Amino acid sequence: MRILYLHQYFKTPDSPGGTRSYEMGRRLAAAGHTVHVITSETEDRRFWPRWRVSEEAGMFVHRVQVPYSNRMGHLRRIWAFVAFALWASVRATRTPADVVFATSTPLTIAIPGRVAAALHRIPFVFEVRDLWPDVPIALGALRGPIATWAARALERWAYRGAVRIVTLAPGMKRHIVSTGYPESRVTLVPNACDRALFADDECAARVRAAHDWLGDRPLVVYAGTLGLVNGVEWLVEVAAEAAAIDPDIRFAVVGGGREHEAVERRARELGVLGVNLHLIGEIPKRETACWVRASSAAISLIIDRDYLWENAVTNKFFDALAAGRPILSNHPGYQTEIAVEAGAGAMLDPADHAKAARQLVGLLRDTEWLTRASRASALLAEERFDRDLLTARLERVLVEAVEGAGR
């Protein structure tokens, strides 16, 4: 097949961020399909509507420069979504394909997806990674009756135009079906584990050796965005409580975002910054993998909003499994239930920092639990969430979409 893969924020292992599309795309290319990825470059502050094409891991990657950052305000983000949707629509209609596969967020990625599918007369498959616009509406990012109506209309329009929908969690599937979309055409393809990327013990050893504050001490790693929904200040509070119980335990925050300054400020106020809690900043995915592999346990953080955590499928969860490390969390929901039921992780008290610190210290000092949880984590990565296994499931969806269209 010729696959037109639309993802506004396509990342490779050499850049910060999630790499689901990269890993899925390169495997589809290796299976013999022609994959054209249409995406954006976000680092530069200037908008430059000129396309750059490169061949990466067997895929043809088309990039246009559209500035975007987690630090941007809501209006600037919406502008970035709309600008990319318009330029991607033009590019997509000029790229021959047999199927269009568009992955959110943002939901506006459905615009070039449906436009290209209509003009090429090919099927459109839509991947829903987040329940947009429910989440931004609940968070107040989308306000007013007009904006809310337009966002929900775009959601319905995106679903109606898709011959198949791929989603990452059962709750997301239930929501899509509740809108009237046929359940038989929704396929669950959860996030996945890139075990080879997280298997390097040598780079993990280098991480520990390179930092005097770490050495062979227990380490908890948070690897992800420092955004409003993550609430990383919670970890700062827990680190302060843990310092009084077991000062040898270390915390590393790997990532960046609009809340970085607030997290740094609170850590300084509590006297843990550079003591038992260290801010590593944004680094490429390959280096992040070394930190997760070097950890005693990884942690997933989400603020106390059920519409955020009930369908959570965070990269940090699957990265912990890929590295064979226990996964802690401060929230319930889909991924936490999986970890706890499998014995691969534990939930810490989200409301009581002191209690959460006691729980965390107890787990990190329980060598038998760490060993069992690490084994259970690795088993989940191999048997349930292996990237090759889940890419094959996605491939079947795309093939069935093309076959159903008579191509």
C-alpha cells in the first residue's frame, strides 16, 4: 500500500517526545509499504510554509515549519493547529496514496485527512489518541458556546468521514461508539513498547556514573512533559517528604514544558533542588531511554481530574515496561489498573504527600518487590504491548480499509 501518514508532531528517537508514529511508520515501511509522513517542524519561532522532504528509516517525511510549544498560550496553539491543517491539506492532496491515516492530537489533523481522502477517492482511517475536545473544554482551554460548538462539530465530522477508527484505550472506544459510530469499525491499538531502545544497560550505567549525586542510590524517574495536566509539583512535594525519611533516594525529572519554572521554583523553596531532586531538562528519546533504564522505578503523574486519567495511555508508562522497570503512579485509570493487576507497579496516594512518600520509600527499599515488579513489567512489554505485535494490528486495519474500498 501507499500510506499517507498525517501527524503534526512526528518525533524520532533523536528528538524529545513520543515516537509512536515513527516506530509504527518504519515498521510499515519495512513490511513493504510506501509511507509518506506529513508533519511539522516546531522548534523555530518563525512560520515558514516551505516543505522539506527527507528519507528516514524507510519513510518519506515531509516537514513544514509551524512553531509550537507547550509553553504557548491557547490562542497561539489553536493558530498552529489551523495553520498546519491548511498547509497539510495542500500537501496531502499532491501526494499519491491508497489510504490516509491521520493521528491526533490535535483533532484538526482530520481536516487534511478528510480532504486528501476525498480528492484521492481513498479511505480515511483516523487514530484518536486523546478525547479532544472534551479535555480542553474541561480544562478551560476552549471557552464559549461558539468555540465549544465548533470543536464538537469538528469531532463529529472527523468520525463520520473515517471508514475505520483506531483508539488507544477502551474508554476512548466507548466514547466514540457513544457518538453513534459503529463499534465494529473501532479497533483498539494501545501504545506500545520499544524494547530494543530501552535494553541498553551500558548507557544506563553511564548515566549513573556521570552524576555524583546518583551513583548506586535508588532512583525514581519522571520522563515526560511538565504541563498543566501532569502536575509535576506533586513529585516535588513527595521528594521533600521522602528526604526526611530516606535522604539517599533520588528523583530525576526528564523533560520540559510550561510548568518547568514553577516546578523549579517549588523545588528550590522546599530545599530539594539539586539535593535529592534534579531537573534534567528536555533530551532526545534515546537519552531518555537511558535514564528510564537506569531507574529503580519510573513514575506517571496526572492531576486529579478523572477525564484525564481514566483513559490515560502515557508514553512514560510504556517506556517503563519496555525498560523492565516498575511503574508508579499518583492516579487511577486504565494504565494503572493494568500495572497493579499484573504486579508491575503500584499507585501512590495522590492526596497525601507524606503518605505517598512513605509508600514510595517502602517500595524502593523492598528488593523482592522491585525484582518481581521488574519481571512483571518486562513480561507485559513482551507479551501484550510489543511494538511489532501492535503494528501488525494497525497494518490489518489499514489493509482492511483499502480492501473494503475496492482498491
